[in-house]
Amino acid sequence: MSAAKTGPSPSDYLRQEEIPVVAQDLFDVYRRKVYFFPSTGKVLMKVLHHLKNNTIIEREKSSMPRLSQADTSGEVELF
């Protein structure tokens, strides 16, 4: 079974915005955690070989107090 293409790929977006791709890591079975630093354009990626299901839940719960106090004004562009 193949997946249906639903729209532009991230690669299409990067090309349109003239953002160079200097590395890629595709088609593996492991999840990835991506950190993006907009002020510098730096990206870090970590392959998650082992992750307990409750790890993500606990991290999300611990972020809630901080996020509920964060300034949510401004614009967001989704692609």
C-alpha cells in the first residue's frame, strides 16, 4: 500500500523559500526529535532508538505550566 501525496513536501517548501538543505535523514524506522533555533537557523536532530510511551506524556505534562504563561500573540505561518 502506498501513501497518497497530500500536498507540497517539506523539500518543496525549503526550495521555494531558498533554504539550503545541507543534510538529510530519511526512510528509517526510528522516530526523530528535531530542535530548530530560528534566530540562528541551526537545526539539531536526535534519533530516538528507545522511547517509552509515557516519556512523551510526561514531557508534555511538565511543559503545560510554562506554556500556559507564554505570550501567544503574533503570527504563525503554516505550510
